[in-house]
Amino acid sequence: MFDLSPQDWTAVALSLRVAAVSTVVALPFGIAIALLLARGSFWGKSLLDAVVHMPLVLPPVVTGYLLLITFGRKAPLGAFLADHFGIVFSFRWTGAALACGIMAFPLMVRAIRLSVEAIDRRLEDAAATLGANSSWTFITVTLPLALPGIIAGMMLAFARALGEFGATITFVSNIPGETQTISAAIYTLIQVPGGDADALKLVVISLVICFAALLASEWLARRAMARLHGA
Amino acid sequence: MAGTTRNGAPPRGLIMLVVQVEKKLGDAFFLKASFTSASRATALFGASGAGKTSVINMVAGLLKPDRGRIELDGEVLFDEAERIDLPAFRRRIGYVFQEGRLFPHLSVRRNLEYGRWMTGQKEDGKALSHVVEMLDIGHLLDRRPGKLSGGERQRVAVGRALLMRPRLLLLDEPLASLDVARKRDILPYLERLRDDGQVPMIYVSHNPAEVKRIASRVVSLDAGNVVATGGPELLDAAHIDMLA
């Protein structure tokens, strides 16, 4: 059953790498935006909220195309990043990670925002009376109390990134070894006569990975909750 | 030595708090309170909604007055005219909240040490064991706040506020969330704390019996105004003893 071709293994490894990198890189931005949306009151807040949620409602192909005309080699921003920082997204695995990160971002922000909104802010007042300035209050009170939501958000983003297809293939194409993730590999195999058997193996693998990710997040979030409520 | 004063300062162990604040709270509620306090235990007394908690929140730096001045031991904490507003974390004023507000993700020991840690003070085993012993919370140190009873939680909250070595301790109805039996359990600890004499307290309560047991001076608030100040005998006239 699991005599996968090297190319398929490459796709599995690449998927895991892309999903992990996109989740980790998106996390600080996710926390910042979630805090802003949960607590900030500023002009354009609902606009920001809408923009963050865009990838959730737009057809992935549209998101992918928007990425292409923003971060492509010939696009102004893409060219600038390539020339000045050596960061190239188009047709690279980094581009796949960018696409996955953006597609997963709304899910991450939602989960973190909910947990930030659930925090009893009076605990932060208590920290202030005990001598904690706002940074220390954030590190020692806000962040730990938001941890269940942060874990849930990371796992959702990871799972979403593993499943990402449309935006990725539009933005960085389907290059084996560089941008061909599990989804893209399955798609390719299905197009080829006699490829169904290999496709099915990859399907099973992606099922296993996603299931494990969700179970792990459930377990971690439960542990974090138990910590908060005194076990 | 107790009782002697130097330069008009209050006796040793006591510091002068000067509060003179105004704030509009809601459409029809205007808080305007002025009082000074230099006793070991001053009670802010009044019915619920009289503005007591708002006043001590202003002293703690959690609520900003519209106008006025707050001074502690000669240091200006707030002055609207001079645009001084020392942030809460720099005031070194301990606060025991009505609901404890212990950090649920930290053990009791870490809750107790939080203030020392945040104010950058050296570890002081003697201070810790003194407070732990006074409040009888030694057996709780490794537990989490979620597993404590209401009375235990309040004792830990008192200990947490004390261990940051505050210049002044504010207690906001620390017994209000407890049943009568628990209140009786905790009152002696608060008396011990007062007699320990290390830090002056402002004790907020609507309960005359509590105030009489704890406080040597009473500031009586009604509808946002200070209506009387004096000794505990102030309470004898009008109010019914709710605790006895």
C-alpha cells in the first residue's frame, strides 16, 4: 500500500514544510491582528476585519491571481522584494507558503480573537497594580490566557494550509519538488491514466495528517484549558 | 516611635493620602470626593453605588479622574492641572479586589510572587513566610486558584498584594463575595494584618460591623459625595448591624 514513489514522498514532505512554515510565520501577525480586532477601536476596523476575512470568501483562484499580480517576479512589490532582499515567491515553495498562510489567516485570527475577547480584562488591571507594565502584562497574563485559542488557531491554520490547492496552484503552479504539495500531486495523478492508485495513497496520507493535527490541537487546547481552570 | 511626628508627617508606619477628585460617571452620577487619610485603617463606607470603588480605582490608577489631585506620602500620583498621571504599575499601591482576581494560570506561590517579580525586588524568604503564616495559606502554595474556596482565594489575594511591598493597601469589599461563616473566618486575618502595622489600609465596605472591627477612621460616602468623616462611632447613629 505505502510503496510511494519518491516524487510522492517529496510532495508529502513539501506539504508539511509549507504548512508548518506558513503557520509559524503567520502566527505573530495573527496574534497582532486578533488583538487589534478584539480590543482596538479605530477608524477602518470593520474594513480590516473584512480584508482579513477575504480569503475565506473569495474563490481561491482569485486570491492566487491577486498574489501573482502582487508578488510575481514582474509585479512591483515582487520585483522590489527580489531585488532588495532576495526574497522570491513566484514558482518557489516560499510562494506556496505565502499562499497557504494567507488562505489560513482568517481561521487563525478568528480563533485567537475569540479567546482574547474571552479574557477577563480585570486580571490585567490586577497585574498593573502589582507593578507590571503593559508589555509584561501582555506576556505574563494576556498571552497565557489566550493560549487555548492560539493553539486552536495554529492547528486550524496548519490543517487549512495542508488542504490549500486553488490559490497555491494559481500563484506558484505545480512544480514537482518545488511547489507540488499533496493536493497538487493528487490532482496531477488523477489526470494521468492509471494514477488513481497512487492518488488514493496520497489521499489516505492527507487524511491521516489532518486527523492527527486536529486530535493534537484538541488535546493541547484541552490541556491549556485545564491549566487555566486549575488542575 | 509611634505617635511622634516630624515635619507634620504622620507617625511611623503611617503615610498621608490626600484625595481630591471629581469625575462624571454616567449621565446622572457625579463623583466629587475629598478626604485625607493617615491612619492604619481608614474605611470608605457607603451604600453600594455610592462611588467607593471608583474612588479607590482612582487612587490605584485604574480610573482617571476628570479633575483633582491625589497625593501619597508627599508624592503626586495624579494632578489634572499639572498633567501628572502616574501609571498604575508605578504607584506601588496594593489592591485586593472584591473577587480576588488571582491569575488562574499561575499557582498560588507564583501569584504571591508576581508583584515582587514585576517590581524587580530580590527574593525575600522571610517576607514570604511571614505573610504565608499570617494568612495561614502555606498548605495552598502549590495549588491553582481554581481549586481554592472563596475564603482561601481572598487570603491569597491579600498576600499577593502585600508581597509586592505596597506603600498603601486598598481592599475593595474583600468579604462581599463570601457567606457569613466565611466572613467570620477571614475578619481575624484582616485584623491581624492591621495590627501587623506594616502597611496602612483603605478598606471599602458597606457593612458597618466590618468597618467597626477593622477601621479606626471612617470616610462616609453617599451618591458620590463625602458626607461625613470621623471615628468608627460615626456608624452608630444610622445604620443597622448587618453582620451580627
